[in-house]
Amino acid sequence: MRWTLGVAVGMAAGLMAAPALAGECGALATLRIEAVNLHSAAEVPAAGDLPGYCRVLGTVRPAISFEVRLPLQNWNGKYYGTGCGGFCGTLNADAPGFTNAMNHGLRRGYAASTMDSGHWGTGSADGRWAVADLVARMDWGQRAVTETARVSKALVRAFYDRPQAKSYFAGCSTGGRMAAMEALKYPKDFDGIISGAPALDYTGLVATTFAWVTKANAGADGKPILTTPRVRLVADAVAAACGDSGTKGLVADPRQCGFTPSSLRCTGPAAPECLSDAEVGVLEKWYAGPTDAAGRQLYPGGIPLGSEVHWPRWLTGLGNAPAILPLFAADFLRYMAFWPSPGPAYRVTDFDVSTDPARLAPQAQVYNAATYDPASATVRPVADLAAFRDAGGKLLIYHGWGDPLVTPFLSVAFYEALAKGAGGLDKLKDTARLFMVPGMDHCGIGTEGPGIADTGIDPLTALERWVESGEAPRELTATKRDAGGAVLWSRPVCAYPQVARAEGGGMTCAAP
């Protein structure tokens, strides 16, 4: 079926010209949109669980590469934008699962998009693109999502001859920071936003905290003090001290766990079932988080108790793969954290927690959706949610209590800061809700141990009901499955500050 697109409609969508192309996939490449180069538009047949779609590739000048997928049939009338992880740098259009995955929306009938955040890199830990490029830093920090949304909406209007009824965004980690930035600085872009494990204070996390964690585990010989084979001992001890027996050691809330690393200290010769003084020292620094010479906390909390099963991936190394956290710290400090950049000779161990955090302030203004202030021990969002609230927007934040990479304590402090700006938690909950997921790894990437995968919760359905029917989510359901898909356990994840309590043979949400 073919439709005619009127010039007035096209101009309202931000188009520079409006040819008759509604319903014609290939013709979308001829569309002219301000500051955009459209490279191709082609139909992709249905395959597996994906419907057939029109695939549009393009660039928002100077360098934000994007992809938009428009269902050829059964469009649900809505648009779904997605973020990207780490330093981004690739157009990861077929990301698996739910995290930063545009196909999660496409499967549900959405027109969906993703982008590379404004630069190209060899992987998500490659920061070299930022060494002398302030425009690329701003694109990654703030501009890529709002520009991709603008273009995607123009393509939706052109292809379907009508605009989307609702717009949603979902992102985790860096994508979670992008999500929060959208709600705070671009409040009219999306009706509903999912912010997962958000790296809100990027400079405080990836510079100060990651440097602290890396340096704490570096011996005088440069080798790691606490190694992966020793992590199992720590994980088992924490699970025994604070884990729930019904979920094989799940730590529901690390703030309520009283485990102390000194309980594992060897009292005689070092043995497999105890830790050396140096290893205990690493744990104490990791769990406490970064402090300066005066003992002042530089970032809220440390590595959460209950996250130990995920340390090999992020902190100590997994098989032949190096630990990921030090890789992020290295390139961020070399190329992204400071202006001018110190370059490849800079080492993570060069970072000085007493003097260098102040040098991060210029880039914090570009990257951070919120910043932790050590002087007042408070979190300062870049804006309040008043404009987002007035636009009718809904923000759903989730974070895993078992996340050792983007540690979860700042998300709680951020939510409480938003509540203060809104006049209290009771007022904020009409616009934003926070869900802290017990045991969940960073963005649900790791499935080791008792925590759930990212597909173990469904925040999009909850957000749709909230935006479209006014049904605010009181809880999400977290489900742990084995490799064959069988359910191992299921429990509610309550809207903060409520917590799950045992009641009548099950669990229910109640006041803490």
C-alpha cells in the first residue's frame, strides 16, 4: 500500500523536503533531514524471532552513526530508542538480551533505533577517539541520543505517514547514564525512560573509583594481590554470612550484611581456606570505596557485598581474559577524563586521589548526569525532573545490588536527591521509581551465582502500563532460570524504599 506524504507534515517532522515516500522503504534514503546524511534504506526479510523491517543507516553530522529499524507490518505505533555500553564506538544493532538492545523493541512491534554515540572505536573500552576531540566528547556525553531520537522520529513519520503515539528509551550502564541525561536535560524526547545500572557520575566512577580499585590490588611488584582462584573463598564466606539459603546465597541488600574481611585472615601460615594480610587489605579497600588522605569519602560506597561471584569478569580476570574494570580505567584516564589528555604513557597507578579528582571537573560537566560532592556527601543531578514531570514523562530506574562495576550505592543516593528536589519521595514516585535487584550483576550480564540475567526482569512492560494506562509499578518480578530455562526462584523487586518481606509462604513488598 502507498500513501502520500504532505509537505506540511514533513516540515513538522524536521524534514528539509518531503517526497512522496510513505510505505516505500528504499525511498527513505532520499529523505533530507537537517544535519543528517542518510546512507541506505533497504528491506530485511523476517528471520528467527525478528519481523521483516526497513533498515535505515545514516549519520548525524559530524559523526553520530545510527540505525533505525521500521517494521514492515504490524507496527505498534510506537518508537523505541536504545543506548550503548562503555565508551560505545560501534553500531551494535544486534546486541543480545534486553540491555541496550534495539531488537527487544523490534520484536514487540516498535520502530527501533540505536547509535554509536558519535565516534568509532575498536571496542567499548577504547577511549582513543577522545584524545583531542571535544565535539566527540559532547556527542558521547549528551548529544547522540537526542539527535538520534530526532532523526528516528522523522523517519517514522515519513514511513508510516503519521508520528509515533509514544516514545520510549532504554539503556544500561553508559546507556543508563544516557537515559538519565535524557530525562533531566531533554525532557520532551521520550514519554517513558528505562535507566539501568546508570553510570551517572562517570568521572567519579571510572576515574576516581576505578583507579582506587585497580591500585588497591597492585602489589609492589606490579602483580595483582587478590587473584581469581582466591575469590571463591570470599564469595562463599559472604554468602554464608549474609546470603539467603532459599536462593543459594543471594544477598538481598549489601547494606545489611555485616561480613568483615578480617574474619578470613590467616592466624598462622597462609592456607587455602584463609587470606593473607595483603589480600585482606585489598578487600577492606574494595568494600569501603575510595577515600582521600584525610579519610573523606570520594564516591558513595564501594564494591557491594554479595557481588563476589562476578569479580572474575570485572575485577580479577576470567580465564585468559583480563579484568575489564582496569581496562576502562586505563583508557578513560589516558584519553577522556582530563583536558588536555595525558596520553598513552599515563598509568592508572599515576592517579592521585588527593589532587586529581578536582582536575576532573571540566569533563564532569560534559559526561555526568549527576555528580557526587565529597565535601557535602551529597549527589547533585544536573537538573531536577520538573520539566520531565510536566511533560508527563515516567522514569524507571533499576540497578543490581550485585554489581561490582557500576557500584549501586550512587543510584540510591541519586534517587533520594531527586526526591528532595521534587518535595519528597511521595511526590517523586509519580514520575520516577527505583528498583534495586538483589544479586544482579552489572546490567544482568553475568549469570553466575544466584543473581538473575537481564532478561529475568521486564521493565518495559511495567513502563508501558505506567505511561499508557497510569498503572504505576509497585514491584517488578525477578526470575532466576537455569541453562535449560527452568525456574529456580522468583521474587518481587520492590519500588524503593520498600523491600521484599516473607509473608504467608511467599514474599510481599513492605516498608523497610
